[in-house]
Amino acid sequence: MITSYKNKIAADFTLSTALLVTVIFFVIYYVVSLAVFNGLQKDIIFEADKHFYEVGVKDGAPYIADKAEWFEREHRELEVNPVFVQITDQNGIAIEKSPNLKQDALSTDLSKKDKVFFRSKLKGLSIAQIQVALKEKDKLAGYLVVAIPIAESERVLDTLKNVLLIAFPIVLLVLFFVTRFIAGKSIQPVLSVIDTASKITNENLTARIPLPLGKDELGRLVVTINDLLDRIANAVEREKQFTSDASHELRTPLAVIKGTLEVLIRKPRSAQEYVEKAAYCITEIDRISYLVDQLLLLARFESQKKALDSRSTDLAELTAMILQRQQDHILNKGLSVELEIGDQYDVYSDPYMVEIIIENLISNAIKYSDPNESIRIGINKLNSEITYTVIDKGIGIAADEIPKLQEPFYRSNPLQHPHITGNGLGLSIVKRMCELLAIQFEIESQPGAGTKAKLIFES
């Protein structure tokens, strides 16, 4: 069962508010009750003190000093809340009482302390009363009992309690629906995010979530999701382009091999022709093998699954090894290589990856240099940076095409230079490895003036 998020918000908020309202209602009832009974207690103590001075004790028995005046007062005063007064002996038996008690009498609780406010009953009605001890020479002679009715006060408190108990569920119910409505309005942008996100598919990666008006957490979430979608769209586009280019690059040598073999089987050939065609096929297979190796290498570093094995690496020693491997290509084109290497410069990096980077740069310099030109390789140190440069005097490239050189399979004007073979993966691999090793990679070039590739290492 899927629970609406706005209902969950409303329920959680209502539950927490219910606890708060319960405490508030309890405090309200307690404060009102305390205020009511504190007022009653002050009134009854005042009455007790007033009547205490009208009562005397003689020969161990309490009596009213001016009984006629005491009885007459009831007929002169208008009392909304009557005061009941009673005088008892030391055993609690009534001796005198106010006329408003008529045939009734106040019950005396001898266990109560002097002037302690407590509740009692008179003819089934609630009253509050206190008892004041009457003494003669510190000897108990009786009690002055004063009481006032509290039925009206209790009725008020009961009404307040009923109002609070009735209001409690109503307040919570109203609060739930109001909170639910507000929560629904608040999460409307979230629903918009969900609706838009559900429409985004592999074929529709251009859709974006509209930004909400407020610059709050939801706005930052939408921006983050849109940025993520941009990265995904770019990755998918690169993947499509990579797959398309890779299939094209592999299809070409396979087609050449197939065509060559088909020609061979059409009619008998001389041994020399078979050798030549077989050698040509082997060359194309080597090309495929090299292309596959390059693709696997690029894919491996794209996924960043290869752990770096960083250690001290001698750039001059790596350069010497690479030039030794490229010696045949250098001699075939009549190139000269100028080395500008001062002291021994070591960098702390992955030697395997650094070797691939440098070999790609030197290989490109050899490939795109004009015959009988020179290639200059320099290693220099400035402050904390070690710079490795490879400069050729080859065909060069326009400035606007330099960024494209680092994209997989991109080659600048291949039809203008059909004698230069390649698959356009070398600089893509160089760029990716430099990013992994935190090496700055820069290219400067001009058509017809050559190219300068620069690596900057942090020593």
C-alpha cells in the first residue's frame, strides 16, 4: 500500500501537536482549577477569621458573644454565596450554627489540622470548609467550622473540562486537514519533479525539470537532478558516438581483409601473390589488434577500474626507451630528435600510464612530421612544476580543431593526408590518463607550422 506523503506529513504533525495540545489543555485546566480554589480558600479563611473573634470560651465551653447580632446579620446581608458557620464542642457535636443551616449540620472531621481547606458534602452538595480550634488557656474547648458552597465552581470546572475534551478531537481533525492541504501545496513541486522524471527515457534525455520559484532545498535538488541528467545525456551521447566510430573503424580493415581473401580464391595465384596478400591481411589484422587494444585501454580508464600504481618515475629514462622502440619509424622518415634534458627529473606517478602518454605524444610527432624534419623533446623544471614538451614541425592543425583532437576517433582532415594512418584514439587516451594522474595537458598548433604538446607534472 502506497501512503500519500502529504498524509504522512499531516499525521506526523497532528500527532506531535496532539501531545502539545494535551499538555496545554492540562495546564489550562490545572491553572483555572488552582485559581478557583485559591480564591475560595482565601474567602473561607477570611470568613473564619471574621467569625473567630465573635466566638468566646467560658468554663470550657464555646459560645457566641452577641448571638442576637449574629443571627440578625443573615437577614440584613444579601448573600449570593452563603457562608455556613457552626460551633461544636471538642468532640465535634454542634452547639450553635448559623440560621441558614436550618435543620442541617456540618460534618466535623477531627483528623484535619487547624485551618486546613478541604472538601465535604452538605445535603449532597459540594462544600469547602475549614475548622478552627477554640481553646481556653491552651486547652481545646471546641471548633469553629466555616463552609461555603462550591457546586458552582465545580460546575464551571466541569464545563471547562468538557469544552476542552470536545475541542481536542475537533482541533486535531481540523489541524490534520489544514496541514494536509498545506503539505499538498508544499510538495506540489515534488510531484512536478516526479512527473517530469517519469517522462525521461533513453530516447528523451533532453527533457528537464522546471525550476521552482523559491531558492530553497527543493530548488537545489532540481538543479542537481538537471545537472545529473546533463551528465547522463552527455555520457549516452559519447557512448553512442564511441560505439558508432568503433564499429566503423573495425569494419574498414575487416572489409579490406574480406575483399583481399575473396580476390585470392577467385582463381589460382602464384606463391608470391599469396605471400603478398597474406602479408597485407596480417598488416590489417595487426591494425585491428592495435585498435582493439586501444579501445580496451580507453574503456578501462573510462570506467576507472585500474588502480593507480604511483611511484618515482624517471622521465628521461622513459623517453629513451620509447625512442628506442620508435627508432625504425624515425629513420624511415629521416627525422632527427633533439633532446633538451638537464638534470635527472623524477615524477611521482604511475610509470605504466606515463609511458603510454609520452609514447602517444612522440608517436604523433613522428607520424605528422614532414620527412627530414626535426622533433624537439624537452624536460624542464620551474619551481615545483616539471614540464615535458614534444615539438614537431609537421602539418599542424587549426586552433578551433584542437579541442576535438581529444575526442575518440576524431582526425583532422584525414582525406587531405591519406598516407597518414591512425584511428584517432591516441589523444583521447592521453587526455583521460592525464585527468586520472592530475597532469596538465596542453596543445598548441598552427597549420603548416607544427604542433607543441606539453605535460605539466607537480613534482
